Amino acid sequence: MKSTMYFLMGMGAGAVLTMLYAPRSGSETRDLVTKRAREGADYAKRSASQGGEYLKHQAEQLKDTAAETLERGKAAAMAPIQNFSKVMEAGKQAYDDTLKRASEVGA
């Protein structure tokens, strides 16, 4: 916190000394400062816009990845249930076949 405060005080002192020893007149210096401030503001807007687009893109990728992971999880959870159903059907079929053969042999 103190180092930040010292840094800001140094910047302020540097700005004041620059204004005092600037080789331009007051109006030229003010115009230059205004121009640079506008350039800085434009740069900040562009950077913020690009950052927003980057975050939007990353959010979309995260959403897609989450959806894919959810689908894979559902499939993995359903696989044992589907396998159990197949085993039960095979068991029923084997039971029915055994009863049919037994009735044919016993008849």
C-alpha cells in the first residue's frame, strides 16, 4: 500500500516537473496533454472491448465444454442401467426357452 502511494506521489511530482520545464507554451502543452489523454481513453476503450470479447468467447467455450461433460456423464451413468436391462432380458429369454424346452420334453 505504501509503495503504491509513493509511486503515485512520484508520478505526480514528475508530471509537475515536466510541465514546469516543458519546451512548449502553456496552450501547446495543454493541447498535447488533452490529445494524449484522449488517446489513452481510446486505448482503454479498445482494450476493454477486446477484453469483453475475449471473456465472452471463453464463457461460450466453458459452456460448450460443460455441456459435453454433462452428456458424457449421463451416458456413463446410463451404461450400467442399459447393460442391466439387457442382462435381464437375456435372462428372461433363457428362462422362457428353458420352460419351452421342458414343456416339449415333458409333453
